[in-house]
Amino acid sequence: MSLNIFQLFFNYLEKRPYNNIYQNVKQDADYMEATMQEKELNEQYKKLDLSNEQRKVIMQWIDAMQAQESAYAAVVFRMGTQCCFSLLMQLSDL
């Protein structure tokens, strides 16, 4: 059998009309907005002359944001895993 499993998997995910990871991230306006704001704030942060105490407060804030992003990434990973298992079940019926 000379199927390229990766191309088959990519085509499956691309044609999937719902529960598509790309679609969900694109539709999550809050996540997209937060990403843009994070980029802007990071650029402003690099230009500031801050004390060590001020930098510590900002670093704690960044850690809190990264924890939230990690939780979101776990959800996206789970969705991707479900897509993979769904595809494998469909392939086993071939």
C-alpha cells in the first residue's frame, strides 16, 4: 500500500467542516486580540527603563498569561487528538 498517510491526514483535516483546529483558533476573537495586544505590549516593554521591582511585577503578569495560554493549548491538543482518532477509525473501515 503506497498511501502517503500524512497527505491523507492533511486532506482530511482540511476538508473537515467543523471542529477544525484552524477554524476554532480563527473564530476565537478574544485569543486573536490578546495575541496582538501581547505583541504590542512586548515591544513597549523593551523600550522602557524599569526598576527591578517593576520588572518583577511585569514578569509575574507574563507568567499568569502564559499559564492561561498553556490551558488553551491543552484544549487545542485534545481537539487535535480527537481528530486523529476519528481519522484512524475512518481509515480502519477502508
